[in-house]
Amino acid sequence: MSSPPTELLQQRGDREGHTTFNLKVTVCSDPNGQLWSVHDFETPEDAALAAKLSGGGLRQVAHALLTEAFRRETFICAMVEMTKDSNFLFSYMEGGEENRRVIEQELAQKARRSMVDVTGKTGVGVAQEILSMLSSQVIPT
């Protein structure tokens, strides 16, 4: 993965083909461990910037949130590996280029499996939620 452009860390705006806007994500966990979240643009200016992108920024927001979720899941998987094997990071750092690639592939696979498990459990509920939301906006003819 390439390094992010410096525009990512700058203020919102549209500079030299880089459109930067902010989202706010609110997360709620109940006593049973169930999780809910909602997201929205941080300001009307952010919404206006996203609206200028193809498709109003829908795909860009979805991919950004998915990428962030995958980063966090990969971090969790790395922490689990470090807990199971105190030499995990040293093996990665000192094992040579081929060993590094193997460890990267294995860690990525563990994170992917975890994401597949989660989406398998939540997929139908999410689909129902989206279809219900969209259906509520339809005006009968």
C-alpha cells in the first residue's frame, strides 16, 4: 500500500485533485456486547465536498470505512499473535524478506477470515436495515 498523500492530514477541502472531508462515527455497545454504529459528515461543508465526487462520494465513504475496519481487525489479529508468541514481531523483523511476506500473508488471511465471520453474522440484518430505509423513502405512485 502506498503512503497516503499529505492532503489526508490537512484541513478539509479540494486541492490539486485531492478531496478531503471528515466523517463522524458514533459507536454504541450494550451490556450484552451488541454493537451499533452510525456515521455522518462532520459538517455541511464535508457533505458538499463528498457530493462533488462520483456517485456523491458513496463508494469512497464505504471503501474508506471498510479499509479502516480492516486495519483495526488486522491490528487485533497482530495483538493476538503477539500474545500467543512473544517472538512474533521479532520473527517478522529479523526473519528475512521471504519470511516477512509469509507472516504478512498469514496475518492478512486471519483478518480476512474474521471480517468474513462478522459480515456473515450481520449481513442479513444489514441488508434488512438498508432495504427498510430505502423502502421508507419511496413515494407510492
